[in-house]
Amino acid sequence: MEQNLTLPEGFQFSDGIIYGLTKEGLFHIKLHNPKQKNPITIQLNAKLQELLRYANTEEKVKVVLVYGAEGSFSSGAKVLGVSKEEILAMPLEDRIKFMVSFTLSFALLEKPLYYFIQGCAVGLMATSVAHADFAYATEDAFFFTPFVSMNLGPEDLSSYTYPQIFGRKKASELLYLDQRMTAQEALKYGHLNAIMKKEDAPNTEPIITDISKLPNLQKLLKSDPKTLQYTKKMFIQGQDIDHMRKQVTSEFYRIESKKETPEFWQNIQKFAAAIKNKDQPKL
């Protein structure tokens, strides 16, 4: 456990995540690696999937709340400073299945999924906002998907969700041009429910306790859980799940295949240099 990290009863820290279930039925998933702005490691990814499977089947879980530590949501998948051996530890087909499972764990979650976003939301965790039922952000939040800069392409079903949410033209700006999107833009296109001032946001350390500062969350928790779950299931059934599965598999097939090429590792070095030289938006 991180040094000096004292958690409420029933909460645990593992693989970069603080998690636990409150008596009200709120299941917290807090990305907690503040020194690196809460990146998504392979271990954290696996833990996220495990926690979402638990939340999906545990009757006491009414709502799932996802947020980050110390003013940041997530700096995205950690590729800088990670060895080639670690990234390629699993065979190609297993990596594809692992990443498809990540996306579908969010997209097919049968409980209301509530996001609270501060600061940076990059890569996988920027696109995962599309799977949330409720998404609120502070005014400093931004969304950044540098998939083309890294010569990878869309991931996490963003080639399916982004045109639906933003329309073809804005989605093209975000996914072709790697444009950084502000919270204000995200609200305009319906990617967020609302924006709050930083001074009105709840304290996230070590977990969020004042849930009254998160709009509509208390009302959700007071609602009949079976009715909430039925409503969410109807949302899911209204989607073309087979198409979603094929689409996200195609996305991750390209990405995971690219990781086995020398070009990918050259691009990682260039991307790292660009960040260091401030050619890319600062995380």
C-alpha cells in the first residue's frame, strides 16, 4: 500500500486502484497513482476488469463511481518507461482478447456508471467516458486521444462511439487530428452532463465522502436498484452488441499487431521526445 494511505473501513488499495463499497451501495473505483497522473498499467487494467465484473454481479452495488486522484483523471495507458518484454508478455491473440474485455467491461456494465473527471483524461480513459451513463467534470478537465500521433488508430470502440456522440466531423477532428477537447466542448456535444467549478468539487482524498457535491448521485442511490438495473439493461439491449464486439476487436487487432513492429517502438521514442519538448499538449 502507498505510504501514509489511510483508507476507510472496507476499502482497499491494489494495483493502482482504491476501491470499496459503501453502505449506500456506491462502489468506488479510484485510479490512484497521483505522481504519474493515474496511468493505466497492465496490472491496473486487469484489476479494473475484475472490479467491474464484481460490481456487475454483486447485488449490494447500486452505482459504480469512477474518478482519479489529486486533480487528475488519468494520463492514459502507460507505454513510456515500460519495457517491450512487459508489453508483449502475452501472445497477440491474448492481448486482443484482454483489451476487448476491458472495453466491454465498461460498455456492457449492467449498473449505472458515473464518472467524475478532473484534469487530464487521456487515451483509453478519455474514450471510456463514452461508456458512462453520467459524466461530470471540473472546468479544467480536458480529453486527449493521441492515437494517430502514435500511428495506432482508434481504440476502445471510439470509432463507433465518437461519431455517435460528436457527429462525423467533430469525431474526425478528435480521432484523425488528435485535437485536445476542453470540458466546455465536451459539454456542448453531450459528452458530459455538466461542468462544475473546481471550488465546488468534492475532495477526492483518500476517497470521495461528500457525495452531495456530485449531481444526481444521491438520487440514484435512493432509487430502486432493480429498476435502475432493468433500465440499464434496456439501454444495452438497444445497442448492436455484435457489431460493437467486431468493431472493437478490429481496433485492438491493429493496435496490438503494431506493437510487434519496430515502427511502434520508434514512434514511442518520438512521442516521448515530443512530450518532453512540449510539442504535444501537456498532461
